[in-house]
Amino acid sequence: MRTRSLTRAGIGLAIAAVAVTSLGACSSTSGSSSAAASPVSISGTPVNTNDDLTALCKQIVEQKLTLDAANALAEANGNTTRVIKKDGEDFPATTDFIETRLNFAVDADVVTACTVG
């Protein structure tokens, strides 16, 4: 029994290591480099556009992601999020522009609009 438990633990650790390595490669960016890594789409492939965050916003809305899924995708790419409108109700929001923040409008737990800032 002990051998089997250790084998399963080893497999689990190997899977976790691959997942962490993959996530690190996808979400790492370099502040000093002009060739920063692109955000990763829900399918796991890089978003290939000049304006990656606008493309990520468009993808979130087009794929009708839930708020939880949109938050997870944005955060996996190193961005912050906030809900500025939910089910027709506007929420208070600051007017500061943060280039790595996505603003969501949500209806029935689905992101219906997204802006950068």
C-alpha cells in the first residue's frame, strides 16, 4: 500500500510541477522588455494582437464567460478586475486609469461588456 501511495503522490507532484511551469510561462512578463508575453486565451493559446488587453476583453465578452471564469482568466494573465455594472446597477468606481485592470459589466453572472482601465 505504501508503495502505491508514494507512486500516486509522485504522479501528482509531477502534474503539479508541469501545471505551475506552464502557468509561469504563460503569465510572466518583463517590465523592461518591449516584447512582453501575450495574455493567454481561454483555450490556452496566446492572444496575438497589438492590443492584448482589448483582445482579451473582446474574447471574454464574445465567449460569454461567467464572472468567475473572466476573473480567473484575467488574473492568470497578471491583470486585476472590477465590476462596474451588475444586472443594470452601476457600481461606484474611481476614475483613475490602471492599464492592467479590466472593468466588467455583468448580467445574470455573464460578462456582457469589458473595458481596459
